[in-house]
Amino acid sequence: MMSDVYDFDVLVLGSGPSGQKAAIAAAKLDRRVAIVERRNMIGGVCINTGTIPSKTLREAVVYLTGLNQREMYGRDYRVKDDITVGDLSARTSHVIGREVEVIRSQLQRNRVRLLTGTGSFFDAHTVSVDDESGRETKVTAEKIIVAVGTKPARPSTVDFDDRTIIDSDGIINLEHVPNSMIVVGAGVIGIEYASMFAALGTKVTVVERRDRMLEFCDLEIVESLKYHLRDLAVTFRFGETVASVERHPRGAIALLESGKRIGADTVMYSAGRQGLGTDLNLESAGLAADNRGRISVNENYQTSVDHIYAVGDIIGFPALASTSMEQGRLAAHHACGEPARDMHQLQPIGIYTIPEISFVGRTEDELTEARIPFEVGIARYRELARGQIIGDSYGMLKLLVSPDDGKLLGVHVFGTGATELVHIGQTVMGCNGTVDYLVDAVFNYPTLAESYKVAALDAMNKMRHIHRIAT
């Protein structure tokens, strides 16, 4: 057990995915734990302005637009003709409220004390908590875990007003669904929102300085998504940079460095995230943040001050809620001197565009660059009974298989349920399974999971064909 000299054994700054899991893990190890969070931000950005609101908004869009049913009932099919922001926000508010209740209950059940306010370092073992009414309380802890997360990065040259020119946090505060929108940045967040608003009927233009979007994803999958988004009237401007944005009474005009001018009702910037490390008075604890507000850590999530840890988005890549949760748990175990296995290197990526993308393992480009041979097995949803039932004719699952030993090198999914389906492949890969397992396995019928057997047979038949020619 830790020293009674301090108010708490473990003090966590931030109640997002990483902070919440760190606090509960430490409490499960019988430590005295407290968590510092602002009054209206229980659950952090993830619950209030980021992951949960955006994914709930996506579900509302998919349902109300009837997008997934148009294959069956025609391109004009909609559940509701005039979709308002109120229709979208009602579902979002309900889910946020329920999630906040769940988190509060979990903290209470595990005897984690919630300190309401904004925390910053007074010294290496002391945190000042401002309760937002001007009253400040100092609390001490043997170990401190920083999990304060990030906020959208805002270029200093852009005059944000949170109505016409917004960032991703401002999406949920829109007063109406815009007729047109410019999305600056084709990263994960930018493309997710671009697809949602395109599904609502907004004329979307995506401006990206790079030559392609989602560079870390499989090229064939990205091309499939791009084709689908263009079918929803999304315009892409790759290799272009926004020089400035002018706000006008009827909207905004984006001036590109190439000289082009693009007008829209709303401009949304998706220019990455800025860590909140600069708001913590880190110098008082002997720490410093980089120019993106992030904190450096070692393999145990320790900062340069051994008893202070940092987890989640504040430490940078991969900055996913899923990995952040595990980082928080592992940091808490290390801080409490309890053994724990390292995080598994196989971590799935999920992108909640419409349709979804998810993958685990390597891409074709990565394998080719590393000179690792592979065979491709593909299953298309339109060839599956379940695909026909749900009206998804564009989805696909791709397996990258080693011809030497049959091991799965990568699993890439595009379409309905992609972020769920990928975990089957992740499990097979994590257990060192081979394509033979998927060939021999019996899957429920009709399901999308059956796509694994179809893709495995496709890869196996290609490898058999090559072997037959060679012999």
C-alpha cells in the first residue's frame, strides 16, 4: 500500500476513456483514488463532444435518411423528409445523458472520489483544483495520472465564430442542417463528418493539401469509400490548401492558395488536435509539453518525473478511445506496482464514415514495401445473402494472407458492421491462426461474418492455382 502522507494514493486528471479506466483500475487494486473533472465534462471529450456524440449523430443520420434501405426501396426513400438539427440532437443528448450516468455510477461503486473543477499542478505531488466559482483547493497524491486529452486545433489565421466557421466540436451546436459545407482536412474526423452531412443532402466539398485521404488505410478500401462519397455528391479538392476564409452574412468563402474560391453556408476545420498539456502548469511539476500540447512518456506511460504518468490523447498517436482505455489501465497497474501484460500490438482501427471502414494488421502497400509476399482473398457483400437482406451491395472484406504459412497479415473491411466484423480477424491473428481455420469454420447463415469464409476460400483457391501451375 502507498503512504498515508498524501490525500490520495492515485490522483487522475481527466475522466475520459483513459482517465476513467485508470481510476477504476487503481481502485480495484484497493488504492485511495480521486479523479478531477470539470462540472459539465464527466466522461471527457469522448462522451461530451467527440466519439460518442459523433457516432450517435451518425446512427441518427443513417436511420432518418433511410440510406441503408435505398437499395431496396429506391434512391428517394427517407424515413423523414425534413430532417432538422433537433431530430439529430435528440438522440445524441439522450445517449450522452445515459453514458454520464453510467460513468458516475461506476466511479461511485468503486469508491473513486470525484473532485469537480479544473486541475493544474502546484508542485510535483500537489494539484490545485479550481471549482469554477473562484475557490481553489489543493490535493496531494503519491502518484498522478494525467489524462486531460485534447481539443480541436484552431489555426490562428482563421476567425472561428462557432456558427459559420466551426471546428468538429461546433458541429453539435449547429442551428440547422447547412445546404452546403466546406470540410478543411480529409483526416478521420473530417471524412466522418463529410460523409454524414452528404448523407443528409448537404453539398460537401472536402479540401485536403495531401494527394489522398486516409493514407494509412488500404488504398482499395479508400477508393471504394471515395466512390461512394462522390455518389453522394461530395467534391474532393486534393493537393489544395485553404489560404483564408471570409465570413459573409449568407455564409463563407474559402480562398485556396491556387486562387480558387469556394462558397458554402458553413466551413468546418478538421486540422488535427491540440493537447491540453499547456493548461496544466506543468513547469511546477518539472514537466513540459511539446508544441502540440502533448506529453512524452516511456513504455510504462511514465513522464520524465517517475511518479507522474500520462495516458490517452495527451501522449499522441494512436489517440483512439479504445487504446486510451488500455493505456489508462496499464498505467494504473504500473503506478500501483502491480504486474500487467503489455498491450497487444494488434490494435484495430475503426473509421465511422458512411459506410464504415475498419482494419487490423498491415496494408498491401506496407507489405509490398517490406517485400513480404501475400495473397488477397475478397468477399463482396452483394454475393452474401445477408448483404442482399440489409441492402448493402457495396461492402467488402479483404484478407491478406501469407502464401508461406497461411497466416493472416491484414484484415480490411468496408461496409455495414465493419467495425464489428474486424474483431473476428483480429482474434484469429492474435491467436496465430491461419486461413485454414476460416476455411474450415462454420459461420451462422445468413450473416456478414460468413464473408470471412468466402474471402478465405478465395485466397486459398488463388494459392492452390499458383501451386498447380508451379508443379
